[in-house]
Amino acid sequence: MTDLSGAPSGPYDDDKPHEECGVFGIWNAQDAGAMTALGLHALQHRGQEATGIVTFSVDGPEARFHTHKGLGLVGDVFSDARIMAGLPGTAAVGHNRYATTGATLLRNVQPLYAEFEFGGLAVGHNGNLTNATSLRRALVRRGCIFQSTTDSEVFIHLIAISLYSNVVDRLTDALKQVVGAYSLVVLSQESLIGVRDPLGVRPLILGRIDQPEGQPNAKPAWVLASETCALDIVGAEFVRDIEPGEIVIINDEGVRSIRPFGDRPARFCVFEYIYFARPDSVLDGYGVYEARKRIGVELARENPIEADVIVPVPDSGVPSAMGYSVASGIPFELGIIRNHYVGRTFIEPTDQIRNLGVKLKHSANRAMIAGKRVILVDDSIVRGTTSRKIVEMVRAAGASEVHMRISSPPTTHSCFYGIDTPERGKLLAANHDTEEMAQLIGADSLAFISLDGLYRALGRPEGRDTATPFYCDACFTGEYPISLTDLDENSRARPSLLAEAR
Amino acid sequence: MTDLSGAPSGPYDDDKPHEECGVFGIWNAQDAGAMTALGLHALQHRGQEATGIVTFSVDGPEARFHTHKGLGLVGDVFSDARIMAGLPGTAAVGHNRYATTGATLLRNVQPLYAEFEFGGLAVGHNGNLTNATSLRRALVRRGCIFQSTTDSEVFIHLIAISLYSNVVDRLTDALKQVVGAYSLVVLSQESLIGVRDPLGVRPLILGRIDQPEGQPNAKPAWVLASETCALDIVGAEFVRDIEPGEIVIINDEGVRSIRPFGDRPARFCVFEYIYFARPDSVLDGYGVYEARKRIGVELARENPIEADVIVPVPDSGVPSAMGYSVASGIPFELGIIRNHYVGRTFIEPTDQIRNLGVKLKHSANRAMIAGKRVILVDDSIVRGTTSRKIVEMVRAAGASEVHMRISSPPTTHSCFYGIDTPERGKLLAANHDTEEMAQLIGADSLAFISLDGLYRALGRPEGRDTATPFYCDACFTGEYPISLTDLDENSRARPSLLAEAR
Amino acid sequence: MTDLSGAPSGPYDDDKPHEECGVFGIWNAQDAGAMTALGLHALQHRGQEATGIVTFSVDGPEARFHTHKGLGLVGDVFSDARIMAGLPGTAAVGHNRYATTGATLLRNVQPLYAEFEFGGLAVGHNGNLTNATSLRRALVRRGCIFQSTTDSEVFIHLIAISLYSNVVDRLTDALKQVVGAYSLVVLSQESLIGVRDPLGVRPLILGRIDQPEGQPNAKPAWVLASETCALDIVGAEFVRDIEPGEIVIINDEGVRSIRPFGDRPARFCVFEYIYFARPDSVLDGYGVYEARKRIGVELARENPIEADVIVPVPDSGVPSAMGYSVASGIPFELGIIRNHYVGRTFIEPTDQIRNLGVKLKHSANRAMIAGKRVILVDDSIVRGTTSRKIVEMVRAAGASEVHMRISSPPTTHSCFYGIDTPERGKLLAANHDTEEMAQLIGADSLAFISLDGLYRALGRPEGRDTATPFYCDACFTGEYPISLTDLDENSRARPSLLAEAR
Amino acid sequence: MTDLSGAPSGPYDDDKPHEECGVFGIWNAQDAGAMTALGLHALQHRGQEATGIVTFSVDGPEARFHTHKGLGLVGDVFSDARIMAGLPGTAAVGHNRYATTGATLLRNVQPLYAEFEFGGLAVGHNGNLTNATSLRRALVRRGCIFQSTTDSEVFIHLIAISLYSNVVDRLTDALKQVVGAYSLVVLSQESLIGVRDPLGVRPLILGRIDQPEGQPNAKPAWVLASETCALDIVGAEFVRDIEPGEIVIINDEGVRSIRPFGDRPARFCVFEYIYFARPDSVLDGYGVYEARKRIGVELARENPIEADVIVPVPDSGVPSAMGYSVASGIPFELGIIRNHYVGRTFIEPTDQIRNLGVKLKHSANRAMIAGKRVILVDDSIVRGTTSRKIVEMVRAAGASEVHMRISSPPTTHSCFYGIDTPERGKLLAANHDTEEMAQLIGADSLAFISLDGLYRALGRPEGRDTATPFYCDACFTGEYPISLTDLDENSRARPSLLAEAR
């Protein structure tokens, strides 16, 4: 989901693209609320700013939804036993969110919940709608009252005003009106629903927990999650990826599936492999850790250079650097140490301290670097500010040469499908060629993996099929597979719809 | 406003009826946000649980609404200079609220704000709608998404779906569909609007602040407030009461007024005089303090008894007790001391301490009571639990006789027009005659002022005109002047619409 | 106790003298911690800034002290059941404190607790030592480490370094070295001890709770408290005042008493009657409420004037105003309403608002004042700032004349015995005669009760005996009955001893 | 420092030994407070529970100490600009602390500060005194009042009662009475002092910041810190290790050094290399990262086994695993992923969830493990609980064999010199031989590096010199180089001295 309020990006704006959400859902599980909290914990890397869970419980004649949301990490928001006790039931959906602009935007935290004529419904959304602003404008004109500033809320209103009678039909009706990237988990009184947009840009997988033996006839619990790492933590078995354009409806009868959008070739986000997903996740049948190592191998092949040591920029650069080391034969060393104790905030620096160029997150392991020719391996360059600081730090620690190798092609375009990237004007690679970039970040040499190399590393030996590319790689190519409606209508946009400041 | 969620009543449920809100609005004033905070502070007695302010500012081409709401007292919610700095502008509305059921119900705190096609709108509501549940059901069926569990939100949706084009027409359209008691302050980009329901059950007054001299052509600031005490604190001059059924529209052109509901005799809430309003307020041209003293005089005339001392139950019983003392010639003494330092919460008592019958709010001034025949004067008996404790305390302090005199008629019916009273089954006077009540609270005698006596004290020498009573006195008579739609449809109600627990 | 750090006075600096503490102790009571919280709640008027409780429990072989302290009201600091569960035991001492300078001064909150060779000891102190600075200097020189910035801590160190072996001897040894006003409650493993300084400047009383019948041989619980109102709330019976210079030692054998300081005439603080004590307390056998009414009567006799209405400045002026009304025959009306919802903090006013002269605590009851000759009755004038505002407010409400009558003599000297008064230079009466003062506060006339009148009202028909005055009245006379050691040594003081800022 | 209160260990008790503090001091630096916060941030791994800074400022005639302490991470405690503004001055000391037992133990947070006759003094202590209890008992007997429950406070009292006149002599006098391990930073008005105990068990290093060029005659700033990583972050140059038994006194004249304890062979803590120190630190001239890799090499030589993959237990096992991989030729893979988002607290698990064996911190990277013979490399086994879970997790991910290799000898004895280890009875290696341990943790094989192997890896080719071992290795050998006074006097201990619960 995306904040339509044009709010400035948060304190984590540290020159990396940011995933904008993880989702989780579970059906027919004891302690569904706690299971969801565990799943969200495993998906914490997809969003650290806020988190929420909605559960559904039936207690005799009474059926109720229960919600708890908060700003902060899953472990903090759901650490209180009283809070968990307030989330009873055997079905739940949850959401991790990146990016907020302050305490009062608690109303933006998902899952979004609303009461409809047919009962309650909770929706968690990973992705971004590209026609949200125009839909919102039309809905407001019709008399809909928006409570949040997120694109995801249009799902709720489209469902509310649908003339169909049951939840699945209303949801399908709504989906047919939205354009964009979305993986959804939806919880109604009758079912847990999972949806992946027609191109399958964002991931969503299905898992299953068989009930303990000795419980004859016991039905399994079902899990939906953004990544497989969320299955492992709750003891669920991986069943399959939800397919692009598929809607799965899970209830006590089992899992059924509809495909109301017809069939189109998938365009899964290639950046999930490069940076976002957790290394122990398996996406579309391909392990992320292994993929990154192979990218490193390919990178070494394409861009070899003599050096004494391969140093990853932690933490995401590590597997690629290992692959680079294997392919090049140059030793791999942890020449940069990451400090994991960096909190939300830190000292507002005085001029004196700013001049120190203090790096709170990284420090050079001087003994591994001094006097050496160093190859730094990182996953991407966005604005270039971090890369410049890292190179500077490595030089200050005595490196005789600093070569930068990047395990993705140059990021030349913004993402509109659920990744928080700066506008194009701020992307270093959109404005400079590689040589200029090398100079700007202060490296002796700089090289990126090629698009074809990337595809090869991901198991496409023939490289990128320019006619029907297997992945969404718009950030590297500018070929946007889903239309950018709002952007195109930009001149007619009415930002005043979002004018409430706080 | 009322919570439709059926939530249990809050910690202040101390056997007094509770006013359910105060409203304030201001137009064309520097520091409108701070002025509103002051006004709300003066209206704090009308609601202590939560408070909110919405301001509107124009800064060059940019016009924005700004909101801050919080649980707690006005002085606490608005004490931070940074919060006030976030509420710029020359127009504002604010609201004090009684009764919440927890932190997450912040979304119930008013003013409610929404973005419409025509721009933003904030609404603060004092009163209670008697057809809110059925309206809500119809609106949900139409596809409206409710964010709060308050009756007041139906105003917002009715305005949103109205087919009229301007704010006043839409508001009027909405008002024609609601039934109940309401005094509203409404802030749009173009005007500050005040509304009082057709019977004028809840108060709303208009004030004016002339700009300092030496500012030729400066337009005055205008103020709307529940009571005159809120004018005094901001230095505003009382202009007049908003009339029953009147809508006043305030903008830079001045104040204009429409009356879309025709003309019906007013039925102002008589309990405002007895208990709710602040003693220094003037309601409908009649001073509250003076009214209470005259009620005490009348009470003494109707129900004389020999005694040594008149003791008010503080704080609300004081003026009536003074009147009783003047009329009876029996000395008035502060025989009960109130501890004003009682916070939100207190020690959960053990059995041992519960047996002490500890009274955290009141203590007997033993020296004024021991060995004396005491007349206690209080304003009302609701459940009777407090009265019983007070009588017991006064006896324990050595009173030889304890006579209770009440400055209102017996409360036999619940209020549905904005006052939080228990259901009828819990009203002592609904189930017992005066003699039984005296026994139950442990008093040697008990007497209430008569209905006619009450009207006489309020300046109706002929007493209550049974055909067209001047006040709403349904809590004493059961004659409800506004139809109780939801209550009548009770059997068809669908509580599941309000089923989200938290 | 007093803060020796020279910290600026707190937010309550509202032109009234401030009592600086209330103490409470209990022995042999179930739930001693909760009982102490109740007692401190009843003593809340003696200090609202911070509060603490130390209990002592014996659980098998293990004997332990338990402490909880916090900033804020008793009801807030001790509202959590888990906190109370952490204060087990049958003996406890507690303390209410006025004045802190921030969160980090939690270490100044009493009771102070320390581990000695003989075991633990907790001390709560109401009063002020006049040789604390010189004692502290000597103790530091000897190697004592102070943890707080309060004068009270010298008790702890003097006890610690005493060469005597048992607690009572060590305490007596310590008391012989201190000069000043002090009422102490002290809790050791063996006993609860109460101490009143040789002149008995501050109050301390003894109460008793007989065990419920049917418990043969059950020993009573004993209570020490600053005022009798704290006995009422825990169901204790008043036994007697602790005498000046008396040390009472309470243990399971009962109450024994020693008087190590010989016999000197008492000098109880007269201001306790005028302002500090709660009206329902009885001090030295004399009811506070009754005393205040008699002061009002005497004030009317000495300073009569024609007027239409007597208006008290709430809340403390009420009984005196009632007495004045009775004696003068002029009607008593609540012409000023006090807003009891004023929280800790409030809006930082802009210039615009400051010009309004906003009064958050008081408002004029216009109907009772307009066009009338008003006599305002208040208890004291310190700086005069509040009086000026009150007079101004009453005039603005339309009073034709405003006469101020004060139920104490002019406050011409600072208190050094436990009351927070400004330095002499800021006392209005120290620098101006009554006529000037009347002008400065804007009153048509101003009069104070005379010293003799005050003594007469307190049951000394002959007035003040100038040779051996019955009360400490230094604030009116400058006759300080206890030497002001630190003040006299002022030139040699070393403020650096207190230099730690936070 | 150590908590003498016998409090249960904190939430981080996760089967690893815990370092118990980091210290930092700086002299003659602008923004000394902020520089200290940065230094403490770099030392965060040595203690995450609490942190504090004391600065000293001279402003005209006024010289003051300023303190701020808090529970939590450095970045959180010192993130507020107002807090930093309250820590002015050019000299400061700071401290990170492991282990507290609750909010009220804020008084245990260091640096400890006290006012003495000669002025203020702040002390930060890393280490543990082995005669603290007996010293404390003697000091209490003398009349000293302890405010904390830490051993470190005895320094303060010994300094306070010393008969010498200047700070250094008093400190030396105090040090001669204490027994144990201690690295101290001390700040007085005249100097910054660093102390390392006679055996130099805990680290302490000296750094220097030259003033920017163009400032002729500008004196350098001096830094003391536990590890060199704290120099890097503030831009300081490493000068040298403080020597065992050395006291360095830093003031505007420069650095001078005294050695009042004579000369004894050093016994630096070997565990600093194995686990505690940050990999980019250099201790005693030996890089920690390099040392760990060489330990891994030695471990592979001593304990080879056939396998498919080397997997480190993150994060501390990584360098040793890399060394093991290099020496064995078996590939190194990140087969276990660490979740760095684990907060303070987490869901209290229900039975259902407990049975899942949920691992919040670690997850298996299934693709790297399934079907493989895995060698896990970890740094130590304390209780064995974590090792058992890790082995179980790796087996569940499909490993065909799991071999555990530990880069330290078996931990058979508790540490009394500043490391938080469980009592001996809970140390797995104290009660079981290696084979039993392998069975208990479920590994197919288990091996530890030998003592001689460890010494060899640390640059002692001859292995451990049993007569004069170069390191303190008591946790592996039970040879305690500093006498354990309190432990030996255990039978006479009076725990009641520490009886205040909270």
C-alpha cells in the first residue's frame, strides 16, 4: 500500500529501496492471533513501521472481529499478553507496514477493517494501485468517506458499494476496477481470501498445517503469506505460490480457486530476489539465497578485476559477495561490520560531529582492509549517498583501491508497484553513466550486472526475452507492465482531497 | 453524541447522570485553536473523557484543516506548545466528550472530520439521535463505511451522499432525516455553522468578540458555545441563544440564519438547570446559580422539617442548600468536604479495605455534624448508591437525624436526548415510592421538589402547563417530546453492525 | 522537607504559600501499603507533586522493605494493582511531597530509605531544617555521600554515623544535632516511630484501629498522620496529638514515649489553621473549619464595611466568608466559581491570549456580582498577583465596589519551617502598607485581621501573649522561634555542594 | 560492575555469557557529551540494558556536572536534542550496562556520581570486585549509606572516606582496598582518569584526537574506551592500551601515568577474543576478527570431520566458521539466518505455540541444509539450551548429519571478573564430558578447541604456559588469578544488607 498524502519519507530513508508491506493470513488454527504475530515477525523485513492483526472469533451465538494495531515492530506491538488475549479466534489476517508520518496516522495502519451489510471484513494489502487517486476522486464524489490516506482503502469502498451480494463477488467486482500491483489477504466471517494481481508482481504463497496426529477427521489449518519464511516459523508446510490473477477462497471446506481475469504471462518483481525477500525464502520455486550467490557469480564473470579481498556491504550484499568470491577466487572477508543496535532515532549532530562523517550503522574492519585492493559488493545504488560514504570509509581505513560491484543493473526508473523509491530525478543512474557514477561515489571502478546476466543468474540461460520478459524489471528498463493511470492524469489531480494535515 | 456499541459505562459511573458533550466554535479570531482550547476548558464539566479541535487555515494558495484529539482533560490534551502550533488558523470547532471505552476508541472522539467533494468538513455534536441505528443500517446497506461507533457519524454520511451542491443545503438535507436532540458546530472552508434541533433540547449560544479599537473596519470574531461560561473565558460578549430549529451560518459577511424546520414550541432540557450547566452560565436568559437557589427555596417551602443544620452534598448541591437555608432559617454548613484530588483510577481495594466503606471523594466534617439533626441537600437520586453511602457517612459522623432533600423530582425515566442515564430498571425512583426510597438510602426522611415547584422556581408561577410544558422533563414524566425510533424498532435491530470489539 | 538545590519553584506557584508535605505511618495492619495510600490520599492537599510508600514485610525467615515512589497524585502513583502487590506487609510509612524540578529528581521523593548496619530504615519528613546546609557540609567532609538535594537526608546520615547501637538511640542522637521544624515518621524492622520537633511547629497525630470483634487478644493497629482527616479514611480513631518534643515508639508491645529534649512551650504553626489543614481536620483539639469561621466573624467585627454581598475566593476563603456573613448580616454568595478541572499544564499563551487575562481556575458568577458592592474574603496575600487578578475579574463582571478582607494578618516574613513562601522581597506586605496594597491590587478597601484578633478567634480571648505566644506566627511578626543557622552563615555557604544539575 | 542484590538475570538470558559493561571517557573535546554518546553506541555490544553520561562544564565562574541516565539503548536514551543540550562541556565519561531488574533500578545505572568535599566525581566501572560484599559490610558499619546495589559503589565510598586530600591519592587509596577486575573511567573537575586493574583483566585503551589544522597550539582531545571500535566512530587515533595496574591522569597538561601496584604479569580475559569484543576491535595489538578466523583454522586442524557444508551460528560464529572453511576446504554457507528485528519482549506463548519450538532469532536456510552433512560452528556452550535448539532446527530443515564445533574450550567454571555466567551447576561442561554433551544437544559429533590450540591461535605457538599463562582463562581451567574474597566468606555473608527489594 502507498500513502497518497505525499508525506515525506520516514527516518529509515537510508538510500535503499523499501519494501512496502508483508501480509499474513490463517484459517482454522488455534491461537490464530498469536500465529499471525509470529508470521508477521518473520516478515518484519518487509515493513518495520507499523503492524496490525484482525482476528475473527465465534463464541456461541456471537461472532466478532477483534483488532489491534500499533506503530513499531511486531515484537513490541504484540508483546503484551493482555493484547493477545484480546485477539481470540481461529482465523486472522495481519499486515506489516513500511512508512508512516506520525502517531496520528494510526488510522493508516492495516489491515483495514469495515462493517458492511453482510458483516465485517478486514483487508491487508501489499503492493500499490496505480489508479488509486482517480478511483478515490470518483468515490468521494459518490459520497464515500475516506478515513485513511492510503491507496488500499479504495478496495474497502469498492466492496461496500458493489451491487453483488456475496463477499467473493463483491471483491471480484472491486478488483476489476483497480489497476496496479496487489497481493491481498482478506478475512470475512465465512472465509479467508488470498488475491494476487493479474501479473503477480508481489509474492503470495499458500501453506498448510496438518493437525497433530490422533485427531481423526481434523481439518488442516491454512496459511497465506508474502514469503515462505513465514511458514517455517509457524510450522506450516509450503503448498504452492498463489498464481498471478488467482483468487483463493479458504473455508472449512478447503481451498477453492477462481481466476476472473483470464490468463496473462506473469511479471514477478525481480527486485524481490535482489534485495527484498529474506534469504531463506523460496520465491516462485527459486531460493533467494542461492539466487543471490548466483548473481554474484555472474557479476564476477561479467566484471572481473584484480583485487586482494572481496568485502560485502552488510547485510544484503553478503551472498552476492560470496558468489563473487567463489567465481573470482579472491578471498571473502567481513571488512565492514554492521552495528545492529541502531535504534529509531539518534543524536541530532552538531556541526562538529557532522564533520566526523559518523557512520552509525557501519564501521570498517581496518585490519582486513588496510593496504589492500578491495572489491565492495552491494545490491543496488539508488541515490548513491550511502555508497559514497561506504567507499570513503573503506578508503579512510587504508584500502589502496576500492572497486564497487553491484548485483543489480543500474536503477534508472522509479517503482510504482509497491516499492518506495525516490522520484526519477534523484536516482543516480537516471542521470549519470557508470563512469560518472564511479567518480561521484569515489570508487576506482564501478560495474553493475547486466540485465541479461541477471536473468541468466535467475535460471534464464538465454537472458532477458525482450518481447515477453519473465520479470517486472521496470526499475531497470522503464518498461512498466501495468498502466500508470494516476501519473498520466497528474495534471488533473486534486491533492486537496488529501488535505487533512494530521 | 452517544456510543452505539453498547459499551459498558466508564469509571466515572458514580450514580450521577452525565452530560454527554460540550461544543465550541469560533470564526475570524487569531489563535482560533487556542481560543477553542480555552472555551473547551470552560466547558470541561460537560465531558471529561476526551476532547478534540479542528482548525482551518489559509496560507497563500493552500487551505488546510488541522486536527488534534486525545483522551483526557482539555488542559492535558492541549498543553503542548507543539500541538497548539499544529493547529493554526482563524477558524475552529472543538468538542468535549463524556464516556469512552478505551484507547482505541480515539476514532470516536469528536469533532468528526471528513473530506467531501466540496472540501473538508468538521462536525461536533452535543445530544443524541433517536433514529441513529436505523439510519446507520440504511447507510451501511447503501455502501457507507462507518469509522466510529457514535451516532454522530450519521451526520457525516448523510451530508456526503446528499445530492445538493453546497454545504448548507447538504447539511439541511441531512438534518431533515435525523430525529433526536442535537446542538451542532460545523466548520467548512466557507463558514462556521451552528445548529440547534427543532425543540432546542440542548443549549447553544452565540457570542461576539469585537476587535480591539484602533482597527477600523475590523470585523468581529464570532463564537458558538454550549454555555455562556465559555464566552467569558475568551472575552466574548453574549449575543443571544441560538433558537430551536435555527441554523446560523457565520462567515466574513456576518451571521445569517435559516429555519428550515418551521416553528414548534421549544422544549429545553430542564436538567441543565438542575445539574449539568455551570453555575455561572446563563441559559435561555436565566442564571443557573440563581435558578438553583430558587429551587432550594421552593424545596424548603414544599418540604420543611425541623433540623439543626443544612448540609449540601458537594459540589452541585451547594446553591440549592443555600436557598433551602435562606428559606428555612436553618444554618448552612459545609458538613461534607469533597476531595478534589481524586484521579482517574485508584487502588483496587482488598476485602479488608472494601469493608472500610472508603469514600475517596467525600469526607464528613465531623465537628459540624456530630449530635445534630442534619438536612442533606442533593440534586438528584439516580441509582441511589451514592445517596446511601453519603447518609451512612453522615450518620457515622454522629448525626442524630439525617433528612434528605432533593432539588429535582424523582428520576423515573431514562434520557434518550444526550444524557447518560442508566436503563429504567436501575432507576431507584422507577421502582420505589418515596418512603421506600428513604428506607433504602437509610434517611429519616426524604423529599423531592414537585414538578410544579420546579417550574415555579424557574419562573413559571403557574407551574407546569401539562398541555405544552415549557421544558423537556421526560426523565421525570416519561413524556418524550421526540420520537424514540430506534427504541421502538428494537426487535428488528441488528447489533452485529456494531460488532467490532476494538 | 526542602530542596536545597535552589531549584526554581514549580508550576503550582500560584501566589499561595505551599505546604511542603504530609506524612503517614501504620503498624500492625493488614494491607498496610494500601492503608497508607488511602491516608496519603486524604493528605493530598499537603503535597501534590510526588508521593512514596515504604512497607516492611516478614515472610518466614525473610524480612524485607519494599518501596514505590512516583511523581504525581497518590491516586495515580498507586493505582496499579501490581504496584500495590509489590508493597506487602503489615507496617508502612508514606509521604506526600510538594515541589520537584523534574523527573530525575525522583531521588528526592520520600520516604528516604537506607540500609544500615542494624537493617533498613525509612524516614518521611514534614518540616524544614534550618541548619541542614551546615550539617551537610560537615557530613560531606567526613565522607558521607548524599544522594538527594533535600534537607531531610541529613537525618539518614546522622543516624548512620551515630555510635549508639539501637535505632531509637541513634535517632535521638541525630535529632539532637538538627535544628528546625520536623514531624517525622520512621519505619525500622522493629518499630514505627513518630517524632515532633521540640516546638511542635508541624502537626502529627496518633490514631488507633481496634481489630474487628471476635478476634480475642488481637492487638490494635496504630496510625501516625499529619492530620485527623487521614484517620477517618482508614477507619481509625483519634487518640491524641503527638506532643512537641515527643518521640513515640510503636511496636507489638504498644506505644511508648520518650522526651529527650526536655520541656519547652509549644509553638504550633498558626497558618495550618488559616490555610493549610483540611477543614475537616482537628488540630490541637481545635476544628479547622470552625476556626476559620470564627476568624471570619472576628474579621467582620474588626473590619466592617457596607456591602451587598460577601463572596469567598474559593476554596479556602469559604468558611471565613461564611463567618463574615453571619457576623455582618450581609448575604453570602458564590460569586466566583472555581474550575476544578485544571490539570498540570496548560496552553502556553500567545500574546493575544495573555492580553485576555485568562483565568483558568476562577470565573466570575456575573449574575451575583453585577451592580453590587462586593466584599471578597480570602485567606492571605503573598505576592498579590492573584488578588489583583481576582479583583480585576470581579470588577469586569460589573461589581460597583470591591472590598477585600483577608483572614490572616499581613504576611511580612518568609517561613523557614516547612512552608514554601517567596523570599521577603517578594512579599507584598513586607514592602507596602495596607493602603498601598489596596491600590496595588485595585481594591476599594483592604483589611486584614489583626494578630490579636486571630489569637482571639483561635480561643485566646486575651489575644497574643507577646512574651510567650502560643503559636509560631513568624510569617506575620518576624519572631522566629527556632534559630536560622544556615541563613546566618549564608556568607560562608558553599553552594557547589549542590552543584549537580540533574 | 555486578548487581549484588541477587536479582534474577534479565530477559537477554539466552544462553550466552554476557559482557557486563563498556566505558568511555573524553577530555578537551567540543561536544564531549555527544562524542561520548557516539562512543557508547560503538560499545553497545558490551551492554544493552542501560546507559549513562556525566559531563563537566565550566561557564564563567560556574563549574557543574551534568548527568543523564536511562534504561535502554544509547540511541534511544540520548536521542532527544534537549537531553543532549543538557549535557554541555568539554569533558565526559559514559557507561553501558548489562542487566537490570526493573525501572526503579535506575539508581544502579552508571556512571555513579557523588559530591565530595573536593567537588564532584563520576565513576564508570567495567569488571567485578571480588571483595565488594565484605567491603560494603565494613563501610555500612562505618556509617556509609549505599544508594545502589552494585559492587561499583564501594569505589565511591572508599574515595569519600579517604584521608588523602587530592583526587588521585584518594582514588589510589581506594584501589588498594579493592580486589577484583576493573577498568575505570573517572571524571573530576581537574582531570579524566583511567584505571586498569593490576592484571588487566578487562580492556581499556587510550586514543587521541588532534585538533583540526590551522589551530596552532591547540591541545589534542584524549579518549579512554573499552575497545578501539569506539575510537573509530569519534575519529580518534589509537595511542596504546592502558597497561595492567596503570593509572593515567589526563588534563590540559597532557597524559601522565602512575603505577602504584608494582609490576605483575598481565592476565587479559581470553573470552574477549572469543566472543565479547567487536570483530573490528584490536585488543592488546591483536585484531579480534583475525583472531577468530585463526581459532577457526586451529579448530579445523584439531577436529576435522567430513561434511558438505560449514554453517556458522550467527553472528558471533561467522569468522571462526570462515576459518574452519578455509582450513578444511569445505564450503561455507549462511545456513542459519538471524532475525535482527527481535525486540525487548515478545508474545507469551501458549502451549500450542510453545510446542512449535518457535525460534524468534534464528531460522534455517533450508535450501543450504537439506540433505547435507552440516558442521555448525559456534563460539561457546554455556547451558546448552540454545545449542540443542539450533541442532534441532538444522535437523528439521533436513540435514543428514549435524556436527558441532566450538571455538572455545569447554566452559567449566563461572566468571567472577565481570562476565555474567550462570553458577557452575548450570554449566553443561561442568557436569558432562564431551560425548555426553553431544548427546544432550543432539549433535552427531561435538568438539571444542583445546586450550593449547586456543593459545596457539592467539599467537602463542608454544600453547598455554601452565606456570604463567598469558590470559585469564579461569572459565576453562578454574585457575582464578584474583582471589575470590566474597565467595570464600560466603558463610558469613549478610544478604540482608541488600534486602531492599525495589
